[in-house]
Amino acid sequence: MDSNTLVICGHGMVAQRLLEQLHDGGHPFSRIVVLGAEPDAAYNRVLLSSVLAGDATLEQIRLKEDDWFDAAGIERYYGAPVTGIDRDNKRVEIAGGESFDYDTLVLATGARPAPLGIEGEDLDGVLSFRDLRDTRRLIELSKRHGRAVVIGGGFLGLEAAEGLRCRGMAVTVLHRNPHLLNRQLDTTGSQLLADSLKERGLSIRTGHSPTALLGKRCVRAVQLDDDTLISTDLVITAAGITPNAELARTAGLDCGRGVQVDRRMRSSDPDIYALGECCEIDGQTFGLVDPGYQQAQVLAGVLREPASDQIFQSASQPTRLKISGIPIFSCGQTGEDGQTESIVWHDYEHNRYCRLLLSDGRLVGTVLFGDTTDGPWYAEQIELGHDMTPWRANLAFGPEYCQQAA
């Protein structure tokens, strides 16, 4: 066995960011082995919708070329899901029976679509939209079918819907909450997004849940909780995720929904770490890539220098997205409570919207739609917690106006 071997289980965006952090900052490992369950090298999962829509190729969304890994001395094995962890002998086994010894193990196994828990989920034509294999299959099916229902009005669901619409399909988005992106937007921002998507040709149904998927062998319709039937050829499920923690759980690591780690990303086994969608910190799991990138930065520092005081901070992490090319930003609170007041600016002509929430003169939340240029500055003010009272009259117009008024 090599003197100091790091094995990483999983090769998604967060695992790749960890590799880059280790490569750029130096590391103590004599050998790094990456075991990827997917058959492809790490790619930008956020851009899968662009591939689905026909606006990008796999080559364009790949994060690093082979020569980068070769130059860094990183061994890679694709289509090699880890099937077991032997903690006593510090060894992992992959499908096919091959095994790898480790000194330090990192779990970056991601997540999978959460099941709907309704009749008909096993019918042909019911798919998910999580990885490149899903994307390739949806592209092929879109050539032979005309209608699709996407269950879930979050980021992935809306991107899948827009991608299929670009492929010529008639698409209905079904979301159980009354508002799209209800975790990232306030009610006005959600309505603006829904209106924009409807103008592009999507059908949006909110405030309803599916109760069954109907069909003999292939899905033919979605039944809603008000007994409405929506005829369809395909159903794409995007209603939440489940962390892939079974590997860790079987190995005896402490797990809740995900692999439980501390703020240094260490699991209940001091030689095993976890990060990204598969991990859980203080009861919180993570479905967006930005927290995973921050975890990768922390873990790289910890692996380089075990005495490092770096820890992961999860408070007020901003969300910056483009839904079908429409920029959206949110940070902190998105809705009023008894302790907050709102400053709202709405440019109806250009379909831009800004909502700022303040408590005791301090900025505690931001929602931006249509123009997110000032989002990072607002996020910084939320983190700093400064009294914004002197800037209140100009706050909605961004930092330049505030600085001029100072």
C-alpha cells in the first residue's frame, strides 16, 4: 500500500472542486484515486439543461480534460461505483470486485431524486433529470414523443421543462407549492417567473400534487389531487433529492438523512470525510452546488493542515441561478415576518424586480429578478450586518447610489 493514499468516492462538481483545491494549494498525498460511479469525467451539472436544449455538448460542459488529471497524477476509474467500505482494513471495493486501500477516504456520492411515493412510478416513460445519462435518454425520447409533465417547480424541474420545450415538446410543470422556486423567491418574484415561462410556451400548474401516474405499461396520464387528469407521454420527476448515504450507513458511520459530519467535514470515523449533497451538518443537507464548493475549500484546507481552524459556515448562503436564461438571486430571508419591513422596486417595462428585507435597520434578505448585478453586494451587507439606515432611500438602486449618498 502507498504511504499516504487519498481515495475519493464520486466525481461530480464538488469532488472536482476538491481536487482542484488540493492541486492548486498543495497536498500531502502520495497517491490520489477517484472512483466515479458515472461513465463520464466530471462535468458541469448545472449546464445539463443546455445540453438537453441543444445549446451545449458534453465536450463543452466537461470540467477538466484528461491531460489535467495526468499532469496532476490523479488516477481515475469511471463506471466504478463503490459497493462497500471495510473500515477495519481501510479498503473500499467497487463493482466488479476490485478494491483500493486508503489512508484517507472522502465520500462525495451525491444524491438521487426523491421518490414521489405514488402509484405508477415504475411505469415506462417515468424518468428523472439528474445526470448525463438522464439527459441523453430524454433527448432520444423527445424525438419520438410530443408531451411531457415535469413534477417539481424547483431549479432542476424548470430547467428540464425548458430544455424539453426547446426540443419541441408540449410541457406542463406541476408544482405542489402555490409558487415556483418557493425556497428562493418571494411570491411576486415567483409570479414574475411563472408569467415569463408561460409566455415562452410552458404550461404551469401550481398548488396541486400528483396522486397517481396512470398507464398499463407506459405512463399515459398524471392524476392530480383534485382528480384532474393530464395526458402525457413522459413524466420527469424533480421533486427533491435523497442523499446517497447507504454506503456510509452500511459501513456503520453515523447517518441521518445524509452522512453526518462536523464543520470540518469529518464523519464519525476520523479517517473518513464527506461533502456535497451526500453529507449532513447539524441536521442540514445541501442541494445546491455553492455550499458544496465552500465545503471543498474547507476540506482541502483540513487535509493539507489538520490543525487548520477552517470550518464550514452555512448561514445566509446566496442563491444565484439562471432559469431558462432569466437571472435570479436570493439571500437570507425571502418573505416578511413580524420583525421585518420591505423595500420594493419594480421596473415593469424591463421586467426587473428587487425586494430588500430589513430588520432594525439591517439588511436580512434580498430577492432579485431579471437583473442580479448587485446581488453579491447585498449578500455582503447581509453578512456584515451594518446599519443601512443612512442608505435606506437609495438602497434598492444598488451600491453606486448608496456610495454617492454617503
